[in-house]
Amino acid sequence: MNLFTIFRQFPDQEACIAHLEELRWSDEPHCPLCGSFNVARKNEGDRVGRWNCHECNSSFNVLSGTIMQKTRIPLQQWFMAIGLMINAKKSLSAYQLARDVELTPQTARYVQRRIRAAMAAEEAPLLQGLVEADETYVGGKPRKKNKATDREPAKRGRGTDKTPIIGAVERGGKVVARVATDLSGKGILRFLQGSVDAAGTLLITDEYRAYAAAARGHFQHAIINHAMAYADGETHTNTIEGFWALVKRAWYGSHHHYSYHWTPLFVAEASWKYNHRKDENAFSSFLRRVFR
């Protein structure tokens, strides 16, 4: 959904609240704290969308318990921020969002973190079929030698001090990726067992020995040796490499840097967009996930 459509469908706060109430409650509003249906809408003049619960005597609105709880940002700006982030294939910076939606950079960063947290909370089903697994490394210093200090270029790949990310992708399907804390055979096996359905699955990896150790006795395993070729028929890791390219383009082109602490949210954003790449109305899918 583009920004023009969002602006046309949700021109004010009341329209946004009405849409979210329909998504969350349909015709049966209930208290998010105690679950009671014994509720009534409050009449407070300029405060739209407040409800009273006659069971637990609490006051709430449709945003209670969601990423927008207690927000003072108009919902139309939230909706536009969601639309911009979903449509930005290679992500966008907080400063860009602040300019586009008329927020301060600090508020834009807060909104982005809430949206990414909601994306991270969505669980992907177990992958199956032809599944490619690989790891990549994000961050660090430029590879080129620094002439001013005569410093050697930063090391690439395994053994670097960059942030490791491990992932698996189903051919034509979804991807699962996360920051890796253990790239030994045991650590990779834990990741694969939580992400891939071994039954009827062919796991395809490069020649890194830890993948062979992880797959042994658990997965059917095919290996592509990149020293010899990048593809051998259906045996390749080009799909997961394409996903890594999106992750790195977002880092290099939009964000330039983010700390290790926030890396899981940026990886979750890239994964969510990839998994919804065929969704013609990803904006509505996101809101349904948040408010149901």
C-alpha cells in the first residue's frame, strides 16, 4: 500500500482508530487486561477511542498492549511510517523517516524500533524442501587499505570481528535469520533444528565443515564447493546469498552503522520483508498481526 492510499483511506485519527478496532475486536470489543466483554465506550469529547471495563474498572483503548500503546504520535503518522518501512526494500534511516513523516529523528528511531520489534515477533514456519543455509558478517571497517595509516584492510568472512548472522531459506519460500552466537557444529545444529523440518528436506550449504558436522545424522545434505563452482545444477546457495545482499545493502546504503545490540531488529526487518515479498497488501498483513 503506497502513501497516497494510506492518506486517502485514513485521513484522520478517528478513521485510524475505527480501522484498528475493526481489526482487533470486530463487533465484540473486550478488555485487554481481564478479557471481559462488559465494556462501554467513554465519552470524553476530544479523547476518541477510550473504553471502560465494568469488571476490572480499567480504562483502555484499541492500542493497549500493542506497539502503539500510550503513544502520543498521531496514528496517521504511525500508518505512514509502517508503509514507508514496508515499501523500502533496502530499509531507510531514521533521519529519512523523520523528514518524510514530520517527526524528530529521536521519535522516528523510536517508531522504527517498535515496528521492527513487531516484525521480529512473527514466527516463520519450519522450512522444508530445498533449503539453503549459510552465514554472513555485517559491519566492521572498510576492506581497502588505509593509505593514511598504512593499516591493513579488515579481514573478510570467517574469522572477522564483524557481527555473524546465520540464516536458512526455502527455495521459493521464506527465510529465517538471526545473529549467531555459536557457529560451531553444535551451534549450527541448534539453529537448523529450530528452523528446518528435516523430513523430506535437502539441506544445501557450502563446504564449511561445521555444516557437515551439524547435518550428519539429522539432514540430507548436499555441498557446493565454492572453490570449484558456485552452482552445480540445483546445488547452490545463490538464494541465501541474494538475501544477504539485501541485508548488506541496507547496512551500507541506509544505516551505515548499527550496534550489535540492535542488529537482531535490523535482521528481523529484512527477514519480514523477504517473507512478505509476494504479499500484495503487506501493510494490512502487518497491522492484522499486531492487533490480533
